[in-house]
Amino acid sequence: MSTVEEAVGDVEGLHSKIMRKKCVESKNEKITGTFQQNHHNQVDVMQENLHALQSTQQDFTRSLLSGIGGWTETQSRGIYDMQVIVDGIQSSVHNWCVHQESLLKERLLLNQSTLKDMKTSSNSFQTEFSTSSDSLLATSIV
């Protein structure tokens, strides 16, 4: 009987082992199913977040480019306005220099003319003085 009891004990142990194995496999299936569902949900959330980030980044980039474009346009207008002012100043300075040069030439011609007149006057005076002094000298000798 010990062999039969042993065989029955082995069969009962085997059944017990099979039941434990089924229980472990069942738990593993539930855990695997829960993990897969959670993983799937997390991947979906991550994809949604990535799409939202991409959309936000694109909007930001468009806004930044628009802002830079507007700033660049404003700066270009400012540079153009400054160039117009500088051109006006250059033109005014040029005109002033031409006018000053003209005035200096007129003054130079006037000074040259005055100098010539003074030289003529001086020569005339010297001639007259010379004639007067010769005449005085001749009168005083007599």
C-alpha cells in the first residue's frame, strides 16, 4: 500500500503543482495585460504631448520669425531714414563749402585788386613824393 499511497501522494502533489502553476500563469497574464494597457496609455499620452510640443514649437518659431522680420523691417526703415538725413547733411555741407570757396575767391580777388590799387597808389605817391622832394631840394638850393 505504500506504493499506492506514494503514487496518490505524487499525483496530488502534481495536481497541486499544476494548480499553483496555473495560478502563477493567471497572475502573470493579468499583470502582463495591465502592463500592456498602461504602456499603451502612456505611449498615447506621450504622443499627444509630443504633438502639442511640436505645435507649440512651430507657433513659437513662426511668431519669432514674424517678430524678427518686423524688427528687421523697422531697422531697415530706420537705416534708410538715417541715410536720407546723412545725405542731406552731406549735401548741405557741400553747398556750404562751395559757397565759402566762392566767398574766399571773391575776397581774394578783392584783396588782390586792393593790393594792386595800393601798389599803384604807392607808386604814384612815390613818384609824386620824388618829384616834390626834387622840387623842394632844387628850391632850397637856390
